[in-house]
Amino acid sequence: MITQKAGSVVFENVRKTFGSFTAIPDLSLAIEPGTLVTLLGPSGCGKTTTLRMLAGLEHPTEGKILIGGKDVTMLPANERDVSMVFQSYALFPHMSSLDNVAYGLESSGLSRKEARERAEEGLVLVGLAGMGKRLPAELSGGQQQRVAVARALVLEPQVLLLDEPLSNLDARLRRRVRTEIRELQQRLGFTAVYVTHDQDEALAVSDRIIVMKDGQIAQSGVPRELYETPASSFIADFMGEANVVPCEVVGVADGEAQIRIGGLLHRVPAGKAKPGAARLAVRPGAISLAEGKGQGLDGRILHSAYLGSHVEYEVETEVGTLFIVDHIVDRILPAASEASLGFRSRGIALINN
């Protein structure tokens, strides 16, 4: 019977350099057992280097890495009690699905009979019962991905590492497989560290998201926190598109800030806001649009595009050009027409920098 022993992960002041280049200047983080944590960020932010150090494929220049409370900083990959699902799946093309899943078990010393029994259990776990005889070329991309996950899980690691696991799948299949991975993680309760550059993917699967920039943590939190209360303009724009506009905090009381955007007054959660000049992150769907001037923040339509379920607008205002997603599709305001903008209660946040 395959069991999972969820382990914690701790990085203590980890630094990683490659020659004169510093990829990770000083990284400290902690991951609780049984959680799925995503390292998210643009290319070159350090997320893959962090994952490779956790896997033992790279070693820190300074600092300490612990898995399940054990110092593994300088241990080789095969002594770390982790398994990795690679971006390319790394399946042996000449071996059946069953043999691919059993390979690591046989290499670790299990008898062929026991390894194949465990491999069969692994295929059942990921919903591929009866497909053990198929070669990778006879499987869909999503099925190949599940074989790779099964191969990792049968080793019963403390931590499962997933490096851009859905990047080779089309959009519809990505949605389905990410749901399967999340449901499997929640059902079995293993610890997972998941690397991606895809914000939607991170929001869909994570207990917690760590957004990285220049080898450092830009912000860490649950998905809703990062999306609705970004700590900076970088986070606001990276975690889904946002309009970043100047505003004035008129006053703060009872946890709310009254702000002025152009000639419009609005209330938002105060956070650490103080009276004075500030900046506001506004999601495209948080702006309402009405025909004519004088009902809110005045604007002029620069461009409109019908996309079936919604209309996208670019609107020129006194605080800058705003991108708006409007789900009212039975009327479309044409370019050069006048409009009034209002702000909804959600999808708006004051940002610190």
C-alpha cells in the first residue's frame, strides 16, 4: 500500500551564486507539511534555482536547507527523500507505463515483483488503471503527465517537486490536469512544491503562493490575499492585469481609507495607508462603465473590442488610460464616445510601492 509521509521544508538564509552572478542573494522560507506551495515569478526570478537546490541538483553557496527537520544542505539528490516531476516528463520512450513507474523502485533495491505491484498501485492512484502496457507514445500528454506523477509518488517522498509540469499541454488540458494534481495532493496529503510562471495555474492549485523577483520573495500569501491585496505594483501587475493609478488618501478611520481618484471619492481597506498621495491597483473587472459624463470619473473611449463573454475597453481619463473588462455585452460603447467610470468594492487595493 502506497503511503505518503509529508515533510516540512525550510530554507535558512540561502545564497546561490554562479561565478560572479548572484541568483539567490538571501532566501528564507518555510513550507508546512501537507501543503502545496507554488513558487511563482517571471523567467530569471530564481524559482527554478530554488527548486533545484531543494532537489539536490544544485547546492547553496551559503545557508541551510532542511527537509522534515533534517539538514540536507549538502546531501546528494538520492539521499533527500524527495521526488521530482520534470517539465519534459522524462519518460523512457521504449518502456511501458508500468515499467516507467517501476523503474525508480527497482533501482532502489525492490524486487521486480514488488516494484511492479507498487507501480500498478501508482497507476491506479492517478487514474490510469489498465494502461500499464502502453508506451508513452500511445498516451495523451495529460496521461504522460500522470505517469510521471505516479513514478514520483510510488517512491513515497516527503516532498514532491513539480517543475513547470503543465507547460507542454494545451490550455484546456492544462486546466483539467492541474485540477487532477490538486485533488490528488489533497486526497493523499503530501507536501508539494510547484514551480510555474502561470498566474492562473498558481491561483488554482496552491495553498500558498510565493512570488519571487530577482531571487527574493516579493510577497507570500494565500491566493486570494495576493490577488486582492498586492503589496506592490509588481505583484498587482504580475498576479493578473491591473491598472495602477495615482490617488489621494483623504482620511483613514475604522480600517478604511477614503480616497480621491480624480474627482471621484471611494472607500477601500486602509492597510497601512496614511493621508496623502498614494497609488491604487485596480483590476480591469473592478471598474463599472456608464454612457455619458458626470456620473463618476469622466473618460473617453479610445478602443472597444467584443470578445463574446465580455467587452474590453481602453478609456482615457485624467488619471491615465485605464483597461476595463465589462461583462455587459448587449451595449458596446464606440470609440470617441464619452463615459463615466465607477469603482466596485472588490478588486481595488492601495499599494505601498
